[in-house]
Amino acid sequence: MNFLTMLKDVSEKFRSIVCLGMDPLREDIPLREANVGRAIYAFYEAILDRMAKEKVFPAAVKPNYAFYAQYGFEGLEALHGLIALYRKEGFPVILDVKRGDIGKTAEAYAKECFEFFNADAVTLSPYMGYDSIFPFVKNYPEKGAYVLVKTSNKSSGDIQDVPTPDGPIYEHVARKIIEWHSPGIGAVVGATYPEQLRQIAEIFISTGKEIPLLIPGVGSQGGDLESVLPSLITGGSWQIHRINSSSAINYAYKRFPGMHYAEAAVKALKELNEEIEAIMGER
């Protein structure tokens, strides 16, 4: 099964297009476990158990490599274990690493992501051109690769919005993704820029190719579902897209005083799933 087919099947199975970002911060994990790796693993294991109990699920998970690597080998061991745990339960795992190198280095990064960590997809930077994308999409054709196009951060426009004769750089990158197209290659487009998201979605839709979008920035970064979702519906294959939410789900216990962190996380996930479903149903 290639990654694109996996996205469709899982969305239908779990009735969701939410991607659960898994970004551990030791100071926000309410567990007394001294070993940080075990604390991280136990935190997300409890959330998974609660999801199964409540039958409320995301349609992918996205651990951010840096949040684990900052804790050294203990953190990376937790990352390796959590990827195996969530994949076993049928969730596509997008390893957020934003790699962007070439040649043997890129091949080594791809091998790390897909053979050591056994992720289903990665995030990639296109700054060095197709040489930095090729080892991921050609050597691992069944896997996914999300290329950074228009990111959600405030200063993204410093480079991504710079005009060219064919439009801003983010449009140029979007067209390059079409040129590089293979099943599973997708784009990272932030929810904080809904107009640019609409433009990018229209570029992809006009080609007739199915290009999945990974959309961060909903919630704490200010992205608005009402502005984002119409761009996904237009093309028909909205089940291939994923709307990412990290801290708003991970640490929802801060919004629900007295509630167990896993229960709070599932409550926040359920609310997001229902909000998306309600908006989609109105379109």
C-alpha cells in the first residue's frame, strides 16, 4: 500500500482528517517518572489507550524529531518506541524532521527515517532542489514526503513570499512539486495563511493530481478552520489532507482543570473532529 492510499483508507476508517502532533515537553508532562524517555512514552501511551477506549481517533500522528532529540538517547528511544506503537494501531506516522541535504547525506537521512525509525512519511525542505527530495521519493516510493511550501511561522514571507516572474516563491515550489510528482509527495502549507493555502490548493487541483496537504498552525498559532476547510473541499479528495494540532491536544488538561491528561487530550481531539465534520457538512 502506498502512502496516498493509506491516507484515504485511514481517514475513512477513523472518520477524521486530524493529524495529532506529538511534541513532548518534559515540563508539561504531568508524570513523575525520572527517566524522561519513559515519561514521554507513558504520556502518549496513555493518550492512545484513552483514544481506543473512547473510540475517538486522529487520522495520522506527527512526532517532531527535535522534541525527542533534545533529551538525547532517552528521547530518541521514546520516539522509536512510539512510532512502533502507533503504527501497530494503524496510524500513519509522519516524522517531522524537515531534512534538506543532498547526495549520500540525503540518502542516509532517508534510511534513518524509513528504515531505522520506520516512519510512513517525512517533512522535507526544498531549498537545495530536487537533489534533496529524490532519495526519499525514488528510493522509497511507497512512503510519503511533505515538502515545505508555505509554512505557518510569521517570518515565512521573508523568503517564501519573495516575488518572481511566475509569482511568489511558494507558488514556484508548488509547481515544482507537480513536476516532481509521485504517489505520496505532498506539501506543508500553514493554516495561518488561508489565502495562500487556497492558491496552492488550486494549483494542485488544476493538474488533476492528488497531492496531500499537511496543514499546521490550527489553534495556538491562530489558524482558523472556517478559512482553511473550503480550500480542501473544492478538489474532491479532501480525505488525503491532514490538519495538524499539537499542543492544543497534547496539553488540553490545562484547559480542563481536574481532568486526567489523557481524558482531556481525547476530549480536545473529539471536539476538533466534530468541528471539522460540522464545517464540512455545511459545504
